[in-house]
Amino acid sequence: MPHKGLCVWKGGAPRLEEMNDMELEESIEMLCRSKAEELRLVGYEYVTSKDVWNCVSHKYEKQGIPPLHQLVNDILSLKATSFMNFMTVSAYRGSSF
């Protein structure tokens, strides 16, 4: 199912374009990778994009995946303390990261 309303820069001016599921997954992976790199820069050496996604998507288990703009905001605004709290609770529960 295409996702509408994403502003894409192509050839100068931005325009609205639809994304297919594969493009959406690639974009989310890129955002998670970027956040993982940011966390590594502040000292969390072993963070992966999968860890970031597990942390962010954990809160969507009950209500489902939110709109794209909220998803992007949740990934990019993830704080190191929130991430570490999630990882600590996951370790206590015995979850594999």
C-alpha cells in the first residue's frame, strides 16, 4: 500500500510522492541507522539500527504503527536516556535485544 504525503526532492522543487512498502522500510532503516550512529558518538558503542527500531516500535505494540510523521519524529527525537531505560528493562525481562 503506498504511503501518501511524503515530500520528496526531485530535480529542484519538492513535491508530494507516494512510497511503496519497500521504500518506506528503507527510509525507516536509514533513520534508525542515523540515530544509532548518533548514540555511538555519545559513547554507546554497540548500538545498532535494530536496537533503535526495537526501542521506538515497542510503544506501538498496543496501538499499532502511527502516521509517518510521528514515526520519523519518534526515531529522530529518541534520547539516549530513554534508549538506555528501554535496554535495561528489556535485559531485566530477558528479552534479546
